[in-house]
Amino acid sequence: MISSKIRSKYKATIGIECHVQLKTKTKLFSAVGNDAREAPPNTLVSHIDFGLPGALPVLNQEVLHLATRAAFALGTKPEKFSKFDRKHYFYPDLPKGYQISQFDQPIIAGGKVTIDLDSKTKNIGITRAHLEEDAGKSTHLVGQDFSLVDLNRAGTPLLEIVSEPDISSSAEAKAYARELYLLMRYADVSDADLYYGNMRFDVNVSVSPNNKLGTRTETKNLNSFRSVEKAVDYEIYRQIEVIEKGQRIIQETRGWNDAKQKTFSQRSKENADDYRYMPDPDLPPVVLSNDFVNKISKEMPVMPGEWRQRLEKLGLDKSHVETLLEAEIEDSQTSYLPLIEMYIDNPEESKFLANVFVNLEIPMRRDKQTLRGLKDAERAEIYSLVYKLVSNNKLNSTNAKILLTKLLTADVLPNNIEDYAKQQGLIQVSDEAAISKIVKQVIDDNPKAAADIKKGETKVIGFLVGQVMKASKGQANPEITKKLIHRQLGL
């Protein structure tokens, strides 16, 4: 086990390659369905995917539209001129013997992803992002001397986003992967379903006791933010241990064993020369017009960075902001951020909405509770009415949560929410005479607490307030209660 003292002598350099499956209806070069999640093996294939002699690829134009959106999401513009190349290697799931990709002239050159870690921002540079077709999938059956090949994914359009080696820790690697996920989702470039491999991460890690770059390894096909973090951590410590023993790091491709939480060697790492790249003779270069690029620029939605700025102006906790950003893209039928922005001119109401979403509705949905199928306009009206009850001191925060839970799960909505809250015994009592009687009884029942308060132990007031709330079944106005306690104790 490497000690923290030894670890501190080494500098880690990390770069990440991310394969993003573009959300087109059909594949990159063939008119076959692009959603292979539930399809039986080898049912979404064509003569182009099989690589039959004479089969000619035809570029799916929607891919260019989505790649352009991705460029803007990465803080840059697409290249006006790009081209496709053939990357040669031989494997059973690649029937053509080559993969159509982009080598020296990709559709995106440059860009950045901004991460925030421990209240410090850092820009991770993007080297390039290029279009390429996916390969098929080989299945190696345990105990058998043969493998099976499924070509459903062959020809699926991918955008491979390559970062600069600007990442220096596992925490930064995880933050980068998550932010890239948010960018691709908000730009509506990909479904980015990590479970189905719509977004896969390859992490390149090297360590060095000086400013020179060490020999890197590449751990492939990581499909969660946590596995990115853990794989980077493992590789850093493994490589330091190898160097400390006087041995040499081998440049290789490694896999990740999630059960054992460790990487394992797969094969020696190829260099670009090994792939014998050549321009694809069947595909013309891609030339994007200014009109095409400008049109897509105007249709870009509000991205995560801008949403953070808007939400933080409300004084929301950063963790709440991140919860809202994730929840907005979890369910396409439910909106949170647009509803908050509807009341942005009333910051207190916007903040109330945000807190209710984070502390109530989002957890209910994530717990798969059955919620009434309310349209956004109906939800907005309900929340606005409940907010008015809270701001008018008719409803405390605890009872507001109870009321909203009932409204979100009710089979039928009440005609009048305030009347319904009264029927449920949730409306706050502000009648001083009524509360005063309860306060007197609570003080009589708790003479020691009353005596402690008179001695200056003011924190005990909270205990008496709690007893009054309990006696009133949560209906007493806590501010009035506190005032009456002071008055009756002669403070």
C-alpha cells in the first residue's frame, strides 16, 4: 500500500476520451434503426453494416446537426471543413476490416469543459471531437471455445470527445465526466444513457516524479462517474507502486473489474501508425455553410453553466443547484427550472419552489412514488397557492410539506386549496388568545425549562416552542408562540 507521503511525490496526468452515441433515428451511414437497446442480436443491420462488397455508405445529415450542437455545448464552433478516414484493424466485430472515423481533420477542434470542485473552477481543454461509427459487440461465453458477434451497434454514430491531459486527480476526472454528461444532455445531442453504453469513458493515466510525462495506460469502457473516479485512483496507486519497485510502466490498454474495483491488462496499446489511416474514398469531405452553423447557434438551449448563474442568484445551496440540474433531464415529462424561472421576479417564491422541488418532489419521483399526472401549468398554480399560504403565515414549512404531499398524490385535486388545508387541520393558528392558553399550560408542565430560560439559557426556548407545536398539532404560529413565551416569562 502506497503511503500518502510517497503519493505526494508523484504528479498524475489524466486525459479522458468519451464516446457519445448521437440520438439519430438511423445509423451513421445506413438507413437502419439506431436504438439497439432491446433489439434481438443482428436484427438492426444492413449490407453496409455487414461490409458486403460494393456497399456504399451515405452520410446521415442529422449527425452533422447534432455534432454542431455539441461544438457549441463545448464552447466552440464546428470546423467548416472536415473529412472521413478509414482506421484499419482486424477484429470479429468489425466486418469491413476498417472503421470509418475522422483522423487529421475532425468536425470539432478545441473547446473546453469547466468543472467546479471545492468551490474552485477549472477549465479542462478539449483537444478534438470527431465522428466515427461504432463497432459490433463480441460476447465471450464462459466455458465455451467460441464467441458470438452481434452487429446491431455496428455503424451507430459516435462523437468521440478527447480532452487535453489537464486533469490531475480522480475527483477532477469524475467532475469532468459528469459535466460532459450534463452538456450533452442539455444540448440534446445524446440520450447519454450510461447503463446502455450511450456514453462510455476511456481514461488515460500516467504518473511521474517530475514534470515529464510518464508512460500512460488506457482503461476502456467505463460507464459510470464512480467507475471513472475509482479506475483513475487505482491506476495512480498501481503505477506508483510499480515505479517504486524499480519496474517499468507498460503502455497498454486495460479493463475495469467493477466487482474487484481494480484494472486488469488487456493488450498492448496501439499507436496511430498501426491503424494505417487513409482518406475514405467513398465519402466526400463535409463542408458546413455559415447559414447552417448560425441557424443551429440560435436554437441552442440554456446550458448548465448559465442555469447555475441564474439559480445561485437566488441564494440556493450549490448541492441544491446540482440536484435541480440533474432532475431537469431525468424525466422529459417534468420541468423544474422553467417553473422556477417563471417567478424569478419574486426571488422568495422562486427559492421556495426550488427548495420544495429538491426536498420533496424530486425525492418522491426518485423513490418511484405514484404522483398525480399534473401538467406543468397545474403544478405551477398549486405551488403558487401554497406559497401564498406560507408567506401569509397561514401555513408553516412542516405543514406546507404535508399539504403538498397530499396534493401531489391526490386522485382528485380540491377546488379550494386553503379550504382543503383547513379541513386537514394544517392551517396555522395565529390567534394570540388561543395560543396563549397552550403556552401557559406548557410552561406550567415544564417548570425547570422555564426556570432555565429565566437564568439566561435562551436555547431552551426552542424546547418550549416545540412543546407548544406538539400540543397544537403543529398549528400554532411559531413566531407568535415565541413572543408569548417571552411575555409570560417576563423577559
